[in-house]
Amino acid sequence: MTEPISIKDVQKSEEVKILLQASSLQMTSLGYTDHSFRHCRLVSNKVGEILQQVVAMNIPIELEE
């Protein structure tokens, strides 16, 4: 079994940092604001809450094909 990936692991990733910086520039050019690490942290926290509820209700989920 592989080790779980924490949010801190993701935040330390150079690839993720570069992708977030690029997407933030794109979003800014479209007139949006704050689509960087803070936004990703908020979204990941909400997804974690939803997944915990789904698991608690024993609902099957598909994350990849």
C-alpha cells in the first residue's frame, strides 16, 4: 500500500506551485482574483468534507477511469 499524500506534500510540490502560479496568471487575465494556494486550500478542505460524508453514507464513488 502506498503512503497517503497530505496537503502539505501537495503544497511543497514544485510542479503544483508552477501550475498554480500559471493558472493564477490566467485567471487574473480573465478578471478573476485569488485563484492561488489559498483558493486551492479552501477547495481541498471542502472536497475533504464531502468525501468524509460520502464515505460515512457508504456511497460508491469513482475518482478515475
